[in-house]
Amino acid sequence: MNYNEGNYYQVRKVVTLNVKRPIITYILIIVNVAMWALLNYISLRTGRSYSQLLFDFGAKININIINGQYWRFITPIFLHADFTHLLVNCYSLYAVGPTVERIYGKGKFLFIYVTAGFMGSLLSFMFSINPSVGASGAIFGLLGTLLYFGVEFPNLFKIYFGRSILITLAINLAYGFMNTGIDNFGHMGGLLGGFLASGIVKVKDNNRKWYLSKTIFILLTIVIGASGLVYGFNYGNNNVLVKLEELYKYDSNQNWKEAASLGEEILNQKPTNKNIKIEVLWITTKAEAITGNYNKAVEYAKTLAKLSPKDGHYMLGIVYYDMGQFEQAKQELQRAKTLNAPYSNIDDLINSIR
């Protein structure tokens, strides 16, 4: 028997020591189904939409997290957008969970699952402002666990998992990138979280390779987690979200000078999210026009028209109308009408110019 064969039998023995009924996997599936059923029951009883209840019960909503609702890093992993979403994730958990739980045991499995779920929410919080729910980040973490298992026990990994895990990961990540409704940042964060968490708990802490030491993985997890939180709370689109919330207040209270100034400040930060740009340009254009800064208002409205033609041309029409440039106003309003802009006063404005 050479070293590789000996290592294989050693690992095989390690795996069989933790073969137990995967109770935690089944409990997690039950919790997911129970939460879906509970929210649907509340929706039927109260008339509130299921989507709104997802927000209330803990979906990942960046501005809420920024405002102190830190539990939203964990609660999304127990919520699902609809029955199909629930079914896919419960099946995926049923397919992968028992294997990981049997290898690592109940306590370690739960630690990996929750850590992966947190890291999935964290990466989504850092790079996506869209609300999100679902256990998929945590499930990707279980695939990350199998990848780590392959690093620690490559022979057993090849025999039992091999290329299938890598192909599954590649297909799912590619599918996520091709579909805008899927939170791929959550998937990648979960994958990373599962890998790191597995390096902390390990199947058996007797590996002599320094780069696989538990201390290294604990430090990596702390550094990555802390760095992610600092970035998420202070930079990127989340920083813009805080200012956008303040801009909404200025708009609501008709503090136009403050709105114009803050809107310009936000736009100078060059937010990458298209919807944020549209919101900021709309309010800033209106604020500049009301305060008499028509040149800036026209400039912002033209930029808005590039991002959202029906809104931009409508706003340009309003600005030109206020400036007394009625022919230009009429042209812009007619373009907005052609684009089916949802503003009921377009015809009245056009007719008043006639």
C-alpha cells in the first residue's frame, strides 16, 4: 500500500465516523417550508401582499441594515420569493445537505450553513442594492464545504465527488450571471463562506499543512467579514442609498436648494446603479428648475432622457415650458407621449401650448 492508498483509507474511516441521520438538514427544510406557509397564511388573513411580508419578516434590504436591522444578514436564508423558489432550494438542500452533515456532523454542519448564509448576505449587501431572499447562498456554502473537503482529502474527493461538483458550480454561477433576477453575489459569498467555515471546523483537525491550519481560516474569516462590513456600510452604492434617503426627505419637504445641492453631490459620486441615477436625476432636475437654475435643469433632464427616455423627455418638456420655450416644450412632451410616459397632464400641457 503506497501513501495515497493509505491516505484514502484513513479518510474513508474519518467519513464513516460521522455518518448519522441528517436531522439538521431536514429541520432546515421544515423551517423553510414553515416560513413560506406562515407568510402565505398571514397574507390571506390580512390582505397584505406576500412580497411586503417578505420585507417585514427579514429580507435583505440594504437601507434597513444600514439603519440598524443587522439580523437581516441571517433572516433572508429562511425566506423565499415564491413556491418555485422554495421548491428549488429545498430540493438542493436535500440533495447536498445530508452528504455534508454526515461528513461533518450536526453542530459543524449548522455552523457552516449559517456562516455561509451570512457571508452570502454580506457580499450581496456590499455589491447589490436589490432586496433578496433565499437559502441559495447557504446551499452554495455547502458546495464550498465539499470543495474544501477536496483540498484536505483530494483522493476521497475524486472518488466520491470529482468533476460533478465543479460542473455544478460552473453551471449555477453562469446561469446566475445570465439572469438579472438572481443574486449571484449572494451565491459567491455563500461559496466563500462555506469554504472558510469548513477550514475552521474541519472533519478532523490533524492536517500538518500550515495553510490549512484552523488559525489561518479563523483569521481569514474575521478579516474578510470585517472588511466586508466596513466597505458595505461606508462605500459603494450603499453610501449613495443613505444620501438618497435624505434626498427623498428634502423632496417631500420641498427643501429645493438642499435637494439640488445633495443631488449634485450624489451624481458626482457616479453611482453605478441605473435606478438610483434615474431617481436622483429626476429630483435634482425638478429642484434646479424650481430654484431657477434652468441650464442645470436642462442638462440633468437630458442625462435622464438617456437613461429613461419617457421620464427624461417629459421632464425636459416641463423645464422648457417653465422657461417659456414652448415649441421645444411641445416637442419634448410629444416625444414623451409617444413613449407612453405615465403622466396624466401631458395632453393638457400640449393643448395649452396650442
